[in-house]
Amino acid sequence: MDKFSAFLSFMAFVLLLKQILIVEGISDTTKDDGFMGILGAIVDNSSRIGKEGSVAMQIAVEDFFNKNNQSLDLKIRNSQGDPLQAALAARSLINTDQVQAILGPQTWEEVSLVAEIGSKRHIPIMSLADATPEWATELCTFLVQASPNKLKQMEAITAMVQRWEWHQVTIIYEEKDFSATAVLSHLSNALKEVGAEISHYVALPSLASSWSEHLEGLKISQNRVFVVHLSLPLAIELFEKAKRMKMMEKDCVWIITDPFASLVLSLNASTISSMQGIVGVKSYIPKNEPHFRDFHDKFCQRFSLEYPEEENHEPSIFAAQAYDAAWTVALAMREKKQGRQQILSNILQSDFHGLSGKVQFTDHTISPAHTFQIINVMGERYIELGFWSDGLSFSQTIGESATFSSSTNGLGQVSWPGGTRGTPKGWSPPTSANPLKIGVPTRASFKQYVEVEMEKDHLGNNISFSYKGLAIDVFKATLDELPFDLPYDFFPFDGTIDALVEQIHLKKFDAAIGSIAIRANRYQHAEFTPSYTESGLVMIVPVRSRTQEKAWLIIKPFTNALWVLIGGTSIYNGFVIWLIERNHCPELKGSISNQVGTLIWLAFSTLFSLNSNKLKSNLSRITMVVWLFMSLVITQTYTAKLASLLTLPQLEPTVVDVFALQNSNAMVGCAGASYISKYLEEVLHFHHNNIKNFSGADEYAPALRSQEVAALFLNLPLAKVFLAENCKSFTMTGPTYSVGGFGFAFPRGSQLLPSVTQAMLKVSEKGTLQDLERKMLASQKCMGMDPEEDECLSLSVSPSYFWVLFLFTGGTSSMALAIYIFRAYNSK
């Protein structure tokens, strides 16, 4: 009995030891010496990816045996795409088949459950899902991401959007797709870097029958660039519906991503016919490598036998990745009697070139894909346009001989939907069924630029709004220059300009017009046309009389320099006449004081009389006539200028510059709820308490007249209107500060903005813009002299007005003097 008990104890020990060895992945085997172990795989045989993966794994195991004379027992389970079935399959493979590693599945929903089971049992799981969260490999230490991250394909799409000069895209994705979050974020960030954006996010539910509302919204939207990130079944359904809705025609752009792009060849002719003209970004496979060509032949033969219902037998990137994953595990299990931890370590140390590219792991994740192929669906297949490589851009070939180009000239000719060859503009103008919604501010301080009036019926009920002003006129003139009809509706907006611009970002309005200053901070919500007004910020101050010292008004017509020049020329002419005439006239002789007095009398008496009867010499007579002509011009000019000074008001600004305001601690005013107050405080350094914000333009003039504020700061276009109404009392002074003018606001990346900008430039170049502004200002014309014109009239006359006459008279006098001296010298 004791021997029997001892035997039972021994057998129990042996069984326990064997179980421990099995758990650790170290078990002896009665099979041949070349047997390495058992490998499990979970695929969805109802999908094309699952079918390709199953065949590729089998070929990989066979190729490994043929090359190394070492075999693996491959156990494949069908999950049917159900996460629960995948979890049950994983338990069966681990508990019943005692596998040492598991390949697959293809979706994160399945992988998440399988990885949890595998990590608890220390079984390496080679995930073939398109995307796995970064935290998953940290939480499940035996999970390895065996399919490369393909987020770089979003940068390839961005490069195409940039080079074909599109500004907005609509992305269509599956509502329940886990990978969509990373894809959307990566694409959005990449587009922002090139000045584009995702205008619409369309999440399609799994049930295609509920798509009608989504697709109708796409059909009436202005954007025509669609990026499709869907699984194979949903993508097929989408394009069939899009074709029926006539959304696969001219001006539409459809871009597809992996996994769908890599499976286009698996589609039948009927399905392909609904996808004509789409452009795809698919994973690159080095098809010309001898290893791949050998795999290709084996795959096509076996796939056609196992799945005869499939029309196309070409392997995709998913077959290549499944093959590489199986090969990676086979290499890791080459050494016998290895623990599962060691197998995992060997997998992570893999470094070889597989069918899909470089196989190397970092942080439990295979190296990401950096090269993608650009395809264009045409006919019953697709044509290869070229390649996009991260950091190198586009090329028509790949390899050492490839020539890369940052433009799409590096790609082949594209056949777009509708059979067009020219690049689609990627958007369509608004239609009468979906007109442009334009916001118009109701709080404009100057109604001359934009005014919204409420019209009422005979009962006093509000029935409609009318819109007028320079901004409205310029907008309508701009639309007349567009090469297409642009339906629109105006909508009043009772709020600040900043709030109005933000409404565009919130998609409440398609555009906004009015006295909207172009500001840097507003670009985060919208983009702007060129300014349709002059730009700048100016200071307006009251004016005061300049002629307070009226006793000296008589010398104001001429500058001091001109007075000195007149006096000097007169004395010189008087000297010449005195010198020539003194031998003929006894009264010109005498004492020195008498002669000096006579000389001065001759100099200035010529300004008023000719005295030609007293002159005996022809030389002095010529000198006198020329000088008399000069004196006549000067006296007439003096008389006219003095008359203007006596009859016209002389005005000057009460404040010359900003420094005078700051030194006197004066109050200044500006429009309320505008950026000007902040500008005065932060840029011009006015104290906050010295800035008064006005709510309306009717408060400006009274505040300046009552000296409530010493100066008013306004945008230059508004200042011109204000001065047109108040030209007698106020004026602009000081420098013009550089700020943006007024423009129209459109959504960021608006496809319409370039056309509107071009049309607005035509309006300006034709002079229409200037005519509209002149008409607006003329209607506000002040019935008095413009201070600027008065300033011109009050300027003193300088010598520059008469330099020719002074030169003529001086030359004549000098010539007469020279002749006189010459004669006197020869007569001796």
C-alpha cells in the first residue's frame, strides 16, 4: 500500500512538473527534432483581409520549413469579426491547443479582449489591427503591434490638398471606428500647417439605410473635396449611393485611404464602375523584389483554390503583413525549449526586410510606414500615379533612381470624376436653394458705411430689413465682377464686430460685411478680403484761430527769406542806377550821407514809379524797366495774399501730437467696444483712466467741443466721414498709425475668398471703389472751407515762387553795371 501511495505521489509530481513546463512554454515533444511548437491565429474569414491573412500565414509557415527545415503547427480560428468569438477562440488556442503565440485579429475591438487573455497567460499576441492605442502595449505587456502605423498617409493627403490648391476638405468616417480619432487629429493638424482645414466631419453609422440625411448634406455643401476613411463594405456602399445621387461627377474630388485603398483590386467590375476618378493613398509593397514575386505566385494559386468565390486573387498589403508576422514569430521560436517571455523578447529584437518592408520593433510596435502609393481608379482597375515618401514628397518611381518633387507634377495624369483631366477647383458656388448667409452688423457707429433699417407694415409689425451704405455698395459691385452668380441673403447681427466674426467660425454665417477692421486676432476665426478703404488710425482734435497776433499780419504774406531777398535786390538795383546816373544828375552828388540817402531813395522808389524822365542813360533805363516789372509782380502777389489773410479764417489744431496729450494727462476718446481702446493703452501708452469709450458717433463732436476729451482716435475711413460733417471745427493731426482697414470676412480656407478678392481688385482698378467713396463723402460735404484747403492758402510765399524773376532782374542789372564799367575804363 505504501508503494502504491509512493507511485501515485510520483505520478502527481510528474504531471505537475509537466503542467508547469507547459505554462512556461517549455515542453518536451515526441515530434521530430525540427518541430518548434504551435502557433495560433485568429482571423475573420468573412472579410477579404481575413481571407488573405489566413492564406499568407500558411504560406509563411511552409516557406519557413522549406528554408530552415523547422516546422510550426499553425492553428487558425475564425472570429467572424465578433470580439466575443475572438476571445473564445483565444482561450481555446491557449487552453486546448497550447499555442505559444497568437497572430491577429484585425480589429482593435477583437484585439483588446484577446490581448487581455494573452497577457494573463503570458502568450505573445501579434496584433494585425490597423491601429492600436499607445497605452495598450503598456497595459498588456505581451501585446505586440505587428501592422505599421499608417498615420503618415494623412500627410500624403495633405500634400495633395496643398499642391492642388484646395483649402477645405470633408472627411467621412465610420461612427464606431476606434482609429478615426487618431486619423482625424493627425489630418486636421497636417492641414492646418498648410493653411487648409477640415470643414465638415461626417460620421456614418454602420447601418447604410440611415445615411440619407448625411449624404444630402454633402450634396448641397459648397465643399467638394471628400476624404473617405471607411472599411471595405461601408466604402462600397458609400460610392454606390454617391453615384446614384450624381456626386461622382465634374468638380468633385474623392480621396480614399487604407484599408480600403489597398483592397480596390479585390472589387468586382460592377463596384469599380461606381468609383471612377477617385484618388487613393495605399500602402506601398515592393512588388519587384524576388521574394515577393515568389510569394505572389504561391498566394494567387492557393487563394483561388480556397476562395473560388473571390474574383481577384492579388495579395494586398494585409497579406504581406500577415506573412511577415508569421515569419517573425517563427524566427523567434527557432530555439527549442524557450519560455514565452524569451519568445516575446526574440520578437521584439527582430530586424529583417519582409514582404511589407522593414520589420523592426520599438516599444512593442513595428516601425511605421513612410512610403505610400498614389492610385487613380480608371476602367476596371486602377492606374499607379506615383509615390509619396515622408520627407521627400512625390515621385513617379521608387528607389535610388527616383526623382522627387514637392509638386504634383511628380505624379502621372489624373482622371477625375466625370472624366475631366483638369484639376477640379474642389468647391461649388452657393445655389439659390442654398444661398450665402451674410451677417451685417446693426451697431455700426457710422451709418454711411453700413446701416440696417427695420421696415414695418401698416400695423407696425416688423416685416423685413433693408441694408445700405458703402460696404453694401462695394459688396454688390464686387459680385457684379464675379464670373458666376452668387446667391446671398443678408442677416442682421446685433453684437460686436468680434462676435460677428466669431459667428463665421461657428458656421452661423458664411460671410460678414460692414465696417469690419482687419485685425490679427480675428484671423483665428476668419480670413479677410483686401481692405476696401484706406488703412490707419488717426487723431482728430478741435481747431483754433492762428491769427491772434494781428499786428504783425502785414508781414505774413511773404517769408522772411523773401523779404530779405526783396530788400537786397532793391538796394543792388538802386546802387547800379545811382552809379550810372550820378555823372548826369548833380543831385546825385554831394556829401556821403546825401549820396547814401539818394541811393536808398532810388532803390525803393522804383517799386512805385518809373521816374524814367529823370534817367539819362539807356543802361539805367533798361535796369529800371526790368526791376519795375519784377516789383509789379511782387506787389500784386503781396496784395492778393494779404487780402486772403484778412478775409479767411486762420485755423490750427489745438493739439499737435500724442506726446502733448500724454504730458498734459488729457482725456482722449474712441469708439466703444472696439480694439482702439486697447491699442491706445498698450501701444500709445495712454492710461486706462484717460480713455473714454463712446457708444455712438453722435457723441464725438459734442465731447470735443465741450473739451470732455482733448482728442478723438478713429479709423481713417471713419475719420474722413466725421470731418466731412464737421470740417469747420475739427481736423486731423499727428501721424497715421498703421492698423488694418475695412474688409469682408469669410471662413478660414474659404474656396470663395480668392474669387471675391480678385473681383474686389477689379472694382478698385476700374475706379468704381473710389467713385462710391467720393459719392458717400459728397453727401456729407460740409458747407464751408475745408481746413486742409485753408492751410494751403495761409502758407507764406517763399523765394522759390520768384527765383526766375529775381535771376532775370539781377542779371540785367549786373550786365548794365559791367557795360558801364567797361566804357568808363576805355574812356580814360
